Amino acid sequence: MVTRLPEAGLERAGRLGPAIAVERRAVRCGRPSGGVMEDERSFSDICGGRLALQRRYYSPSCREFCLSCPRLSLRSLTAVTCTVWLAAYGLFTLCENSMILSAAIFITLLGLLGYLHFVKIDQETLLIIDSLGIQMTSSYASGKESTTFIEMDKVKDIVINEAIYMQKVIYYLCILLKDPVEPHGISQVVPVFQSAKPRLDCLIEVYRSCQEILAHQKATSTSP
Amino acid sequence: MVLKAFFPTCCVSADSGLLVGRWVPEHSSAVVLAVLHFPFIPVQVKQLLAQVRQASQVGVAVLGTWCHCRQEPEESLGRFLEGLGAVFPHEPWLQLCRERGGTFWSCEVTHQQAPAAPSAPGEDQVMLIFYDQRQVLLSQLHPPTVLPDRQAGATPASTGGLAAVFDTVARSEVLFRSDRFDEGPVRLSHWQSEGVEASILAELARRASGPVCLLLASLLSLVSAVGACRVFKLWPLSFVGSKLSTCEQLRHRLEHLTLIFSMRKAENSAQLMRKVNMLASVLLDVALGLTLLSWLHGRSRIGHLADALVPVADHVAEELQHLLQWLMGAPAGLKMNRALDQVLGRFFLYHIHLWISYIHLMSPFVEHILWHVGLSACLGLTVALSLLSDIIALLTFHIYCFYVYGARWAVPSSLRKPQSPGCSSGMGEGAALGRPWAWGPADARRAGPSPQLFIGTLLFTILLFLLPTTALYYLVFTLLRLLVVAVQGLIHLLVDLINSLPLYSLGLRLCRPYRLAAGVKFRVLQHEAGRPLRLLMQINPLPYSRVMHTYRLPSCGCHPKDSWGALCRKLFFGELIYPWRQRGDKQD
């Protein structure tokens, strides 16, 4: 069952306090009997491509965010293939060696397979489980999945950071890990949704939900 | 904190009984290791648990009850199960229940003391995490967390909750030794309850390894004793031994074999993996070497090689002579100093003539030498490749000589600093004389034209004008030497690759990926409102790059010692380069 949440209407990440209460009320009133609340919205990434954010609330202590990147477009695939084959045909007319054409076909096929298996990420998922940890999964276009799990003991906080990327300044969500040596230090910054690169509005949605769970986890862990 | 109950997937269809496992209070997790079935005698159960606790140093206890029945438990069964909480007191007391054939699980946690904070809704209190017991038992987490405290139940709080789970399951092997065919006082369900896993081959290998290791260790100690005797420490042999890469490789392999067949048992799994990796590397080496041997000795290929070797050497010498004739003329249109050019050219031509005579002298014996050298391939492909590298070094010895002459004499003084010892520093000093210094009273006394100043200036001018000629010879011979060094370097890289490749670890990662774990991954199973959250925990295998990095064997250190910048600087100043020098050798 899919429910549509009202627009958050937030510009800055500073005004998050009252918005959390609003969000909670909205979630409760739309709850179906299945036990899993699913919600899908569309956002855009930093280059303007369409992203789909799917949120699943399994329980108050377990949430999943699934960001789907735009698929491989037929146009770009055709363009690359035509370029490679034209170049190969040009070389063939120069050298009169038909091995060039077969080599071009092999290169195109292997390149496409390699791109689908190692480069093109279809979906990025963030699963946050209270008192267990945070799991990030990237699914490639060929079906390969690569997963990283960070235990909750190591997580200090989840923040939205700014970065300079090429000629732009972008926002990205990252997980800060605790330093085992220094209690107030940060040992590592792990960015999330690195290949989808959503814009700030999408990041704010994910940030708010994650902060709810982290706040709940900090409250229960300090109690005896 | 949410209570996490780790439940083995093999017990999901087990009959009702007691949950036996370990409670980790720091992470609020209950690790269920086995299910103990009805009927049982509480005293015997307590005895068994005490035995397991003593043997494995793990705080095993009865954590709660497991109910696998057709419908919801009846009142009497419910009261019976609660009554068990009084017989086996444990805080907190878990009550897991599953409908037979259904997917509905329910879990209740009873605390004997009243909770301080008001309890959250029921579904948030417990989380069920299913794990594959066999995989978790056999796998090894990377980076390995060292748990120094081995007392019953004590775990330092700084380790992660998952490391504690893995450690608990790994140390409780004692509990899994009995299966359902044993006539014990209690009936347990765990991953080995259908029959204990064992392998005849592994058992036979274990029995045979003792005497075999003893025999081989004694043989190897004999070989090392022979190699360490005083004869080899005398000057000619020790010098030759340190220069040849074959001797280095043989020493390296002997070290490996000594480690593999040593009588000491491996202390931890990292050492065991290293031993097995070394054995796999030695076996691969010998297999490849024998393949090479069979290829070489078949169809008289050695004869063909030997026949081709002398003409190739002749051809190389001829090309070098052409090169020198070219240098003695007007190379690339540059104008050289005629006299110096002729002297240097004739000097090097004479050397080539000597070398060609030497090759022709050796030509009848080449085939026999090659045949015996080919036999060395049965010691391993790395030995054969090191021999090849040494043969190339010997055959191109004249190029090395030319390079040394060029570096030492042709460009000695033009750019080298005057204070470097053991070099002729004519131009350096001349340049130093030409540098302005602070004029003081002592210098006023020396202000007159001294003979030192005159000779220094003369020498400086002469050497400056001779610089293009000498620099050209130096450039040509340095390029030739670099070519030879590059070929030797490639061979060394190949030898290094075979030496350090951790074949066993890579094979393990390919065939049994759960053995080498980088971490875990979770999957949320079908969730119902009002029921506890169920997760499936799977092993996340280590990526191949990390396997290579963690388990690569130490190589014999044949890496280039200088960075590119240092190398260029040495080339420019005319210092001799030995890029593939072993660590610990003096640099010239």
C-alpha cells in the first residue's frame, strides 16, 4: 500500500525540530494493517536526472531508504556503439585488416558488460536498524550487490556536509564514525548515496528519519 | 536498548524445548546456540552446562523456552513453560514461539526486576536475527578482533556486538560435538545434530603429517647446515653468492620450506594461513617448473636454443660496433672532439672484440650448460627465471662495463660535488674556485695569482669543452644499461609475483567465501504488525583486493629502492644505479 506524504516545505536543515513532530503524526495516520509502510517520491539529482526515493518503515526501530538511479539510456548506448564502430571502420579502410572489425565488436561487448557489472549502479539502499547498525547496499545493473555494514557502536552521527565537486558545491549525506582513541574525535567520514547524488530536499527527508532513530538509540543506550 | 535474539537457522524447525546459549549484557543480545528437547532432568542439564562452561570458557546458560506447536500454546503448556523459568533462573527470560507450518513468530521477554522506564510497544522490545551456525562457526572476521579476556562470560565492552557473537559460536564447539545418534542424557538440536561433520582425508593427513614433517625438517636442517658451512663464507664464493639472484631465491625458498615443515604448530589462524599459502606457492612453483622442464627437453628445443644463442650474441656485438662507429663519426650531426672521440671509441671497440672472443670460446659448451641449467627448473619456475636473469646479466656484462666506465670517467668531474669521496673532482673544484666567496683579510693575502688558480681554471676550461663528447657516450651507455635493467626487472617482478601470491586464500575466497568475512549483511524478512522484527544475517565475504593485501607472502625485497626522482638525479650526476639491489646490500 502506498501513501503520499505532504510536502515538507523546508529550506534549511536548521528547522528540523518541529518538522519531526509533524512527520510522526503524518506517518501514524497513514498506517496500513500490513505492518510495512511504503512510500515513494520522485526527486532529482545534482545533474537534473530523475531519482525515485522509496521509503519502507518496517518498525519504529527499522527503516529502509531505496534510491533508484536513472537507467542506462538507449540513446547514449547507441551513440557510443556507433562511434566505436565508425572509428573501427575508418581504421579498416586504412589497414584492410578485418581483425579490426572483430576486435571492435569484442571491445564493445566486453566494455558494455564491464560497464554494467562494475560501473553502472541501479539502486542504492540505506537500511538503518536501531541498536544494530547501518547498512548500505549498491545494486549494479548486472545484478551484483555490494554491501557495507557499520555497527551502531561505531556511528557517532549522521550529518549533511557540503563539498566541492568539479565546478559545483553539492550537499551529501555522510556517516561519522567514532575514533576509538579519542572520545570526541572522528576517525572516518563515510558518504552515502555516492553515485545517485541526490539534492538537498531528498537528503533532508533521509536525514530526518535517520536522526529520529539515532536519537531514540542514544536515549535508550544511556538508560540503565 | 532493543533486545537482539540471535537464533540459528538449523533450529527453526526443531521441536519444543529449552533455549541454550549465552547472554551478552553490554549489547543486550542473546546468542542461542542450541535447543534442548523434552524430556530432560534439570540436574543433568545443569551438569552438562557446567561442563561446557568449563571446557569452552563461554558463559553458556539456559536463556528461555522455545515452543514449536500446531496452534497457540494452551494454558497448561504456557504455565509449564513459565514454571521452567523458576527452575533455570535467568535474567531476562525469553519465550519464543512459532506456529508449526506458519510464518508467525512471537517473542516475549520477562524481566524479574521491574523495568525502570515505561516499556515501549511489544514489537519494539525484541528483534530476531537468524544466522547460519555452520558459516558463522567456520568464518573468520577481518580485521580480527583480539579478545584477550578468556574468562567465562567476560568480554571487553569495546568489541562490537557482532564480534562477540562470532566469538561465542566459535568457542562453543564443545557443545556441538554430540549428535542425535549419541546416547547422552540430553537431546540437543544444533547444526551438527544430524551427524558430526568429519573427513577421512583430513584425518589421514593429520596422522601422516607428524612423521612426514619430522623427516622433511631433518632433511632441510641438513641442507641449511651444508649451506652455512665456512667454505661459502670465504671471499670469492660469498661475493658471487650475494650478487646472483638465484642464490637469493634458493635461500628464500629454503626459508619457506623450513617454516612449512617445522614441528611447531601454528598459534593462530593467520600463521596457519601463511603456512598453507607458502605450501601452495611452492607446489605451484614446482608444477610450473616441471611443465617448463618437459617443454624444454622435448623435441630437442635445448639444441635449437643453444644454436640460436651464439648468432644472437654475435648480432648484438655487431650492432654495438655499428653504434660505436656512428658515435666516432658525427652522431646526429653533433660536432665531437675528434681525438677524444677516437680514443673512447677504440677503447670500447677493443672491449667488444674481447667479449666476442670470449663468447666464441664458450660456444661448444653452451648446449651442455643450458641442459644442466634447464634441470634446475625442477626446483621451481622461480629458480629457472632467476637463473635466466643471471644469465642475461652475464651475457650483457660488457654493457655494464661500458656503463661503469662512462659513469666513472666520461662524466666524472663535470657535475659531481667536490666533497664526494673517491672521485676525481677536477671540474668540481674548478667550479668551486670560480664561485664568489666572502672577501676577508685572509683572502686578501691570497689575492695574488696562485698556481692553484691557474691550473684549476685550465682544467675547468678543458673539461667543459670536452663535455659534449663524454656526455654523449655516457648517455648512450646509460640507455643500454637501463634497457638491460628493465628486462631484468620484469623477470624479477614475475618471480616476486609467484613468490608472494597467496593461492590458498584466493582459492578459499573463490570456493568457500564465508570463511573469509569482511563483515555481515542483513536482510529484513517478512514483517507483520505486532510481531517482532525478523532479520537474516549473512556473511559478507572479503573482497579479493583485501584478501591479496592481508595474506600476501613476504617477498625477498627486490623492489626498486629509489623513487623516480632520486633515480633521475643519480642518472644526471653520473652516480651508479643498481635499482634491483637487495635490502641490506651496500650501495656503491
